[in-house]
Amino acid sequence: MNPTPDTSRATNWNALSDEDFRQRIRDYLEAHYPGELRYPSRRLFWNEIGGWYRKMSEIGWIAPNWPREHGGMGLDPAKLLIFYEEHERWGVSRFADMGILMVGPLLIRHGTPEQQKQWLPRIIACEHLWCQGYSEPNAGSDLAGLRTEAVRDGDGYVINGQKIWTTLAQDATHIFILARTDKDAKKQAGISFFLADMKQPGIRVRPIRDVAGHEELNEVFLENVRVPAENLVGVPNEGWKIAKALLGFERIFLGAPKYPNYALGVLARVAQACGLTDDPGFALQFARLRMQVEDHTACYERFIDIVKRGEPVPPDISMLKIVSTESFQAIADQVIRAAGQAGQLAGPVALGGDTIDVLGPFFRALPSTIYGGTNEIQRNVLAREVLRLPS
Amino acid sequence: MLADAARQFAGRRAAPARIRACRNRSPDFDADVWKDMAELGWLAMLVPEDDGGMASSPGTGLADMGQLVYEWGAACGPEPLLATGVLAASLLVASDGPARADFLARTMEAAAVPAVAWLDDGASCTREAEGWRVSGQARFVTPADATDFLLVFAPGSGQPALRVAAGTPGLHVTREPRVDGTGAALLSLRDVRVPERDLLARAGTAASASETARDHALILAAVYMTGTMRTINAMTQEYLRTRTQFGKPIGAFQALQHKAVDMHIAEQLARDVAQNACVLVDAGCTSDQRACLASRAKARAGESLDRVARMAVQLHGAIGYTDEYDLSLYLNRALVLSAWLGNADEHVRRYARHAPPFEAANA
């Protein structure tokens, strides 16, 4: 272990060999990431994980996906995958880093030089924390049916409407909003992309308690929210296009075997704790699920190879999310069955000398077939774009 | 290139009409097509260069062979590419007896068409002055019309592997019809004399040679089955685009679209697993790793093909239940392939026997 790895901003990461690069990331995480924050059972709030991200910011690792001239690491796709893989391997909690994942890449592609200068450095400095204002009560899967409205008024816009399922909005300083700017245009055509400060009158955040008892999701109410005209990104009425183009290869992470693997690990512990390991019926079930995860990994690696070659991600990527999330749910369900009566207990519970959150995998798996595009929407996409079935 | 050539050949030589013509007859495949395949080098893909084949070393060549098998599986030709071209050929490659070299050469040029016969537990193989005397039974031996049978005894029996020509005194062959119109042989051997020169694999090698051959056949059977799924899915999607009910193509109905998508996912996942197994085995692995890869590939392909074939009939409706419609050929082939060398359930158990102890990544 190297306690003071080279984190110099001058390092040309892409010039390193994959092995060397991986080792440097690994060494740093192992030496510096707080042990008590490894593999958290829920998303962490900024007051829990903020310290770590400020540190990432200090050493120049906060935006691995951004080009160097904007303060990022400028990693190529192969190196970026390694960077994320090492974070997952060490159980590093990813903050809901919408500024890094969405706003930055969006402004770098579609923003004016003034917008880039105004917003990007503050994201890098962790001064601004962003949340995503997309879904609405009546615009979920049919997002283009959104009704939040932005009306031109002098040198700015006035926004009215409501957003929902906004992850960690309570921590965010800013929100990016899809709002309708032309009510007469066809659904997708009249939408624009806005940046707004959360700390202003008219924006109200209300947490939503979920079935697991957590409050990571929120409603965001927008009442006569004024934003200056220069906070509109791209061309007016063409926000839908740029929002769609943002779905980069990060989508592949929705289909990573990380969660099914985690659930399988919990299942093995529950089996051990409940004395099921030598039960032939259980052993067969476990082998099936283990094979399922290995098969899923083979599929994941096919897409990873595409990304590494720098090719565009094909629409078939939707299958990966389906395979991953449905496998995650199947394993999580098996955890509950294996735990028997302990399946009724909330939170981490004593089980055969171990302490296990039996329902933890279940509650994490349950919404996975809903967020990031429901599995039904993914199937629609596959039917239309891959199978070319009629509509 | 290999794949393109294979696809063209399969398209020309495995038309549904010929598959139908071969059904329920003996021989259940066409010798001239088999000769053509041999001339194209299809039977040399798993044979090492030192033996006149195309594989860089023994135990490799699966990825290349996979390209041919995939296309042949898509066409569902009745010629025994898996049973002879993979299972028997791999057994010969991994063998070390005096019969190996000559018989391998004859197999590659289609002068011999061998079938592997795993003898039941009760079989006996007695050493005699000039060879062996064998009694016992073997079932599910394919191709049923083989010119020679490659006898393999139960693992742990410490017996060699031996070649016995069809028609040898004491060897009785009964044909059991398979659901796809090909046959499976039931061998009954009673005091069959096998001379020294027909020793394929010595006692110390036979068990590992037959396990290598089994794994290669399982993996390439999985590849073949993904080809069959490709054809079934393409047929079904085309049907969904063209069949009209309630005033629109039935493929516009979401309930049917989602079933078609699940069939597509089953095909792609099975293909990823089977291809991955080819690549990893070619790169070299332990026998336990190889067994896990092989059983995973066959289990995944079996389960996927079972679902794809059944769902294809459902999406076609009544026409899919007729013999006349070509889907029947692929459905019946699917039933055969799912069971051949062990179905999905059996391979889950086999995987469990060979898998290393589970180590959680992060629990």
C-alpha cells in the first residue's frame, strides 16, 4: 500500500498502463477512504460523505469524466471504467453527483463559454451540489408529457410547476430543470433546459418517506421561480434533445453486476447463519443464482468491451439493465426466503451469531426495475429499436 | 469471414426441405453434405496442426469452431457436427493410443463417422492376451448411423477407451427414434473382442480425455443452440411484423412485444455465456474451471432455448403447432438439444459439484 500516491494534476492518466492506473486508484482508496463508509446500506447524505468528496476535489479526482481543461481527469473510456470499478470494488459510496455526471458534460457540450466559466469551477470545488428536476407527478415514463412551465418575462423566465422523485434534493444547492417553453409545439419540441438556484423564494423541497423508511427522494415545488435568461442551456425549445443526448455510456453502470453480487453475498451469509449451507435444496438454488450472476457478468463484459473500443453504446444495452435488476430482485427474494421468520424483522438483526439486514437487498432491489427507465420502457425500446417491431 | 462462409454453406445445404427428407430414415443425414463439410475443413477445426488440423494446440479452436457450429445451429442441418465433429473429434484429439492418429485422419476426411458411447456402470472390460473383451450397454449414442463407436467407461473404472467398428460380432445396435427425426443408438455389447490396435486412449488418459471431449461438446452445443434461437427469434419477429389481427400487425401489441423481447434477451445472454466459454477454454483453464464453464453454458442455453421455442409456438398461434410450418423442425431440434448430454437441471448440479467454495465479493 502506498500512503501518498501520485495524485498530481499534471499526471497524464491515459498514458499509464491499465494495470498501473488501476493500482494507483486502488492504493489511494484503500489508504484514504473512511472504513465506516464502505458499502453503506443506503445512499449517504452530504453531511456524511461530503468530506470525502471535498478531498476528491482537492486532489483533482472529483470529475474523472470531464476534460482536463475544465478541471477533470480527462480519462478515456477504458480508464474511466477502471476508475469506477475500483470505487465499486472498495465499496465507495457514490454521492448523487448530478453536477459531475450531468450538468458538467451538458455545459461542456452545449454551454456558452460564459456558462462554463460561471458553473463548472463551482461544481469542481463542491461549492454547488446539483439535483435533477426531470420527473413530475404526471410525467414519469412519459417524461415528455411534463407540464412545468417557463414563461419569458423581461430578462429572464418565470418557472411554475412540480418535480418529484428528486434524489437528495435536500442536499442540493442547485437544480436543473426541464420545463415547457412552448405549449403549442409537439410534446418533445417545446421543452427547454434551465439551471436554477435552490436557495431562492418559490422553491420548496418536501422529502418523501419510502417503503424502507428512508428519505432520499423528494418533491420539489416551483412557484414563480425566477431564473435569468442566461441560465437556459442550449437553444430554447430544444432541451429534450440535449437531455436525451446526455445518456452517455454511464448507463452501463445501471447494468453492472455489482448489486446482484452484493445480494449473493448477503444470501451466503444468511444461509450460513441459518444452517442452510449443506441443505441440498438450498445448495441447488444457490448454484442457480450464482450461475445467473456469472452469466450476467459475461453479458456485461460484452458491453464493456464495446465501450473500451470507444464505440457508441448500442440500443441493445437496455437488455443489460433488465438482466441486472431482475437478477438482483430474484436473489434479494431468495435472501428473505432463506431467512425464514427473520424475514419479518426490520433493519440489521441478530441471526445465528451474525448481524444481517435481511430486508436490505430487497428494499434496494425493489425500485431498481423502476428507476433509470422502467424495465417495461426498456422492453419497449428493445422492441422498437432492436427487434424493429411495429408500433 | 469464417462466419460468412459458414452462413452461405448452411443456407445452401441445410434447407428445410432437405432436413425434412432426412427425417425418420437411416442414415439420418446426407453423406455428400458431410463430405463437403470435411472438404471445407469443418472437421479439422478442433484438431491440432501437428495432426493435420487447424487448431494451434490440443484443446483449443473452440472459438473458431464456434463460428461454424453457430451457423449450422441456425440452419439446424441434421449432419452430426456436434456428435462427431466436436464430441468424437475432441475425444480423439485428447487420446494417446495406437488407434488415434490414423483414425483421427480418417474422421477428418469423412472416411469414418465415429460416435462416442459412454457405457453404463455395469459394463465390463477384461484384458486378454491380444486385446480386450467388452460386455455392456450404452444408450443415447449419436449419430446412430456411425461407422465406429468410441467406447468410454465410467470414470473411476480405470478402463481404456476403445474403438469398435459397427458390424463387429457381438455388437448389437438398436435405433431409438428422436423427436427431431434423427436416431439415437442403443448399443448392446456381448463379449466383443477389441484388438490392441484399436486402443484409443490408455487407462491413465481415457477419463480425462472423455471429460475434455464432454466439456467441448457441451460448450459447442450451447453455441449451436444460440444459433437455433437466432433462427426461431427471427422467424417469430417476422411473423409478428406481418400477421394482422384486429386491423394491425400483432407485433404492435405490447404484451406480445415484451414476450419477443424476453426471447431476444434469452438468446443474447446464452450467446454471451457460450462465447465467453469458448474464449476462456481456448485461453487455457483447469479442468474444474472448464467443467463449470461448460455446465453453465449448457444450462443457460438449455433453459433459454426451452423458453424461446415454446414461446415461439405461442406467438405464432395454431400455425406454430403444425408439422408443415418450419418452426416444427426447430422446436423438435430444441427438445433434442436440451436433453443431449444433460439438461439445464443436470448441469446446475454438475456446476455445483465443480464450483470452488463461494467467496462473497463484499457482503
